[in-house]
Amino acid sequence: MDIVDSRNRSVMRNSCSAYRQTRRELIGWTAGGIALLGGGLVSRAAWAATPTDTMTIGPFYPVLRPLDQDGDLTVVNGIATGARGQIVDLAGRVLKPDGTPAAGARVEIWQANAAGRYAHPADMSGVPLDPGFQGFGVQLADAEGRYRFRTVKPGAYRIPDGRVRTPHIHFDVQGRTSRIVSQMFVPGEPLNASDFLLKASEAPDTLIARKLQPPPGTADILALEWDIVLVAA
Ligand SMILES: [Fe+2]
């Protein structure tokens, strides 16, 4: 099976917002009598969404994955206290370039805890670990490409050369024939503007999540939506 890395493909434009915009454009064309949705006249290219940009896997991919790998990173089996920090409800879809769901895609995430510490031997920051934080999770996208994690907002952290990473969550997403390693960023974070990796991205809009209204009664939860567009199925 060929694994295609999106770094080798051209970048078109924004991910799901671009997909939605393209759909609005198509509807607009339809109103003008040019295109017929469902009538076989809409080309595959017209539905194309921008592949999510790739980013480095970084130095903190788990050496030893936790036994507890489910989608709720705020609770660790056998630990009575939950994770410290602001709860994040992170959901989205894994999509193919034509906007259809990448059903069954495997979605891994790993991240620093709320204080900015990875549970990894290469993290020499001295910042305390949080035994109640899972730090790593895996989900399989459903038939509509949807995934969902409950986690905490990662803290910013300083790397050894003094630069500061803005809060981010690492992703490794494997579809049927393509795979993307990237990082998701929190919208509105002041440190986003100075993050050297986000600044180096050719498609930063594909890396920043969208903030949603939290469900009623959960105003302290940060609800984020981030769609991932693969370069192939
Ligand atoms: Fe990181």
C-alpha cells in the first residue's frame, strides 16, 4: 500500500472552510444555471478542499504509550484525580480531498499537559508531570469521518534554545492510503503569532482550529472543531 505524504502535494487553500466556501460557490453557480448538483456536471476538482499542512512530528512522540489510550485524556485508569487544566472538547472530521469522509481513519493525538510538560524522557524542562493526564489518545473516525477527544488545553513551553511553542496538539492521521503528521493550534492564542513552526507553515489556516460555543452549562469548556483533509483516501 502506498502511503502518500501531503508535503509532496500542492497546497490549494483552506480546509473545511474552503470546502464550505466551494460548496457555496457551487450553489451560486447552480442559481445561475451553470452547474447542477447531483446532475453529474460537478467535477471532482470543483469540490477539492485544501489538504491539511504537515508539520514535524517533534521530539516528544511517546516512547512508551500509556496503557490507557482512549479518547478521554482527562482520566487515567487507576488514578483518582482527573487532569489539571481547562477541559477541551475537540472534534472534527477526517476528509478526503473531494470532501467525502475518510471513514475508519486512525487518529492519534499527543500533547503537553496544562503546565506545558510532555510525559517523555526528552522533556528536560523540570515542569511537573500530571499523573491524571493521559497525554496520548487514539480514535477511529466513524462512517462520516468524525473523531472526538476530551483533553485539556496544552500549556505553552520553552524549547532548549529559548524559543516558545504556542499551545498545540500533535496529530498522526492514517487513512487507507495516505497519512498526515501535523499539529493543531488554538485560535486566538497570543503566542500563535510568534510560533516559529506555525509561522513557517505554507497553509497556517489549515492548522488552526475553530472555536465553537460550548454546550449549555459548560461555559468553562473550550470547544474546538478541527477538520483534517488528507491528500488521498
Ligand atoms: Fe509539541
